[in-house]
Amino acid sequence: MEKCDALYIQQYLAQLDLAGDLTGLALVGALQARHLAEFSFSSINAMSDTLLPLDEELLFDRLISQHQGGYCFEHNKVAGVALSALGFEVRPVLARVMLNGAKTNPRTHRLTLLTFEDNEYLVDVGFGVNTPIIPLSINRNNVIKQENNEYEIKRTENAVTVKMLAPEPISLYEVDLSIVYEGDCDVAHFYSHQHPNAGFVNNLVVSRIEQGERYLIRNNSYIYCNENTDEHSEQIIDNAGQLHTLFTERFKLKINAKKTEQVFKKMRNMVEKGLK
């Protein structure tokens, strides 16, 4: 594994604990899997009216050192910076999220486009509980299988659509392959965590994926799914203490009790409004 100069990248790779003899796509896949297992997707900071700068050192400190959790503009920038430092050819791309099927959704999802040995791959560590767990080859239309997961890739000249076929069919996103600059990401990131109507500002979403186990908080529901055993469970989150235990024990987050209480109150108010 190539040595990286920046201390914060070294600390990130050390926490991932990747095997030293990995190279090529095996290294990329291992980084992706370990990132998804160690660093939870989270809308907690977006719900807390907190400005989330994407300056590299501040970002790595917040996401990796402090284990605050984050969403795509944070997670995928961290992974992209690390892959670049490891010598890979990468650049950011933006996508329309297609979970609700609306083709007019804005491009508010960041991924990493990897070019390796004349092939292109999408690398994603920031799409919540439905994040693809391997690099996805996008050179042509194809179906990609990895253990219990299956993805359909449809490629045009300037875009790629990604659909999960198994364990259940879900349209994930439509990726624009045109050149994207960090400034483009900054604009979409600002909207996604500061606009009063943005989804992550108004909804608690926390997830983590590790070896076929998927953990999810969606507002006041905690959902666990084990793809290896077909186990599935769901429970209602009744109080801030229960939520804080989930944050720290299931999602490896370092969130203090006061912030948990604030997030719980906002989430409960939003749920109650939705029920009226």
C-alpha cells in the first residue's frame, strides 16, 4: 500500500485497518467495505443546524477522528481524497437520487468515479443503508452480483443509472458523468444540510453496513436486517436515552447526550406533525 503524506489520511487508513498487501480493485473494495462498517451515515449534524465545512482537515477530524457521522458529501469526499492519495485516478460526480422515482429530483448525491486499467467504476460510501458495497463497473450495461446483493447498471454516453435488484428491487440513482468541481459539490452540500426544507434537515437517518448486517434508524424506527440469515427486526424509539444507546453501541457514533436530546425532540415533533 502506497504511503500517504497527510497525517489525517494516515489516521483514516489506520482506523480502516486494511491488509498491507492489497492492491488495485481489491484495495478499493476493502476500503469501501471497511468505511461502511466503521463510519456511520448520519443526518444528526444536518438536523442540528450546524455548518459542516468540507475543508479536508476539518472534514477528516469531524467524520473520522470525532466519529460524528455524516452523509454523502462528507463520506465520499473522505474516500475520494484517500483513494487519490493512494495513487488512484478519481474524481467526484453528482447524481439524482431516484428512491421516489421522480426523474426531476435535483443532483444532491455525491459519488466517486474511479478510472482503473481503462475501466470506469462508481465507488460509494455515502448512500445510507442502500449503499452499494462494492465498486460498480459502469463501462457497459450489465448486472453485478456480490454475495446477497445484485445491481443493474444502465449506461448511456453521459449518464449511468443504478438499480438494486436484490435483496429487493430499488432504483438508487442516476449519475451525471460530466465534469464536477468541488464548488459544484459545495453548493449541493449547502442546500442539503442548510435549506429548511431539505430532507436531512427534517428527518433522522442513521445507518451502518457490516458483513451483511444493515442497521438503520429512520426517524423513530430502528431497523435491523441480516442478509446472511434473513433476520429482520424493527422497534420504535421511545426516548432520548434509547436513541443515545443506539447511536453509541450500534452505530459507533460519539454523540453526547445533550445533542441526542435535541435531535430526539426535533425528530419526535416532525413525526407528530406527520401523523396529524
